[in-house]
Amino acid sequence: MNRTNFAPTARTIIVALVLMVVGLLGTYGAVLPNQVGVLAFAGAIALLLLGMVVRGI
């Protein structure tokens, strides 16, 4: 039976963590606009989900 779920690579997790920090700075800090923070959170979530579905991401 073929596997349909994978684990994100370490590189993907690091990029998602950076996006989460950008999201925190945008949402809770005054460094970036709120919309940038929300988009960074959405990007991190999408990247991690994509890493679970596509091998090598």
C-alpha cells in the first residue's frame, strides 16, 4: 500500500518557524502591519500542510 502522508523536512519546518515569527511580529508587535502577520501565519500553515502531502517538501 502506498503512503499518502509524509513528514515535512527540517528545511520546511525552519521556513515555517520563520513565517510564524513574522506572523507574531505582524500580529502582536508594531513592527509589521497586521495583514502581513496574518498572511505569514496562513503561509506557514499552508507550507506545513503541503509538506505532509507532498514528498520532499
